[in-house]
Amino acid sequence: MLNKNYRHDIDGLRSLAIMGVFFFHLQIFYPAWKGGFLGVDIFFVISGFIIFNLLKKVKKIKDVKNFIYRRARRLLPNLFLVCFLIFVIYIFFFPDFLL
């Protein structure tokens, strides 16, 4: 899918942020690496920038509702799946006194 408004530079910044988080999690092997929290912050700022620019193009309230509906339709099934899986794992793997 070709989109002339797509910004490849933002993908580069995202990859740097993700690499920061990844290397932070490898801190066990490389204790000198710090900055995973900075990677998360950069990723959130980039995501906010993208969402803000998408919302800036919306002109009508109906379009804003449609925008929110599309995001919820994309994100909520994954949220419910993760919550369900965590609940099942919690029941089977945690001790009885924590239930």
C-alpha cells in the first residue's frame, strides 16, 4: 500500500526507540547499557505525534467518532485477549493464597 503522506523518518525514530528498550532488557549481559525508559518515552512521544497529526486532519465531530471507533475496534480485541490470557495464567500458576 503506497501512501504519499507516509513518513519513513518516523519509522527510523521508532526503531531507535525499540532498540533502546531491547538493549535495556539485555542489561543482564551488558550492565553498562542504560536508557530503556528513554526508549519508551520516545516511542510514546512519536505515537502521540502521529495520532495528533491524524486528528488534525479531521474536520467534523462525526469523523472524530469514526476515528475513535476504528482505533477501538483495532485495539480492544487484543486488550481483551491479553487480559484473558493473563487471567488464565494467574489461575494456573499462582499459589492459592494469592487467589
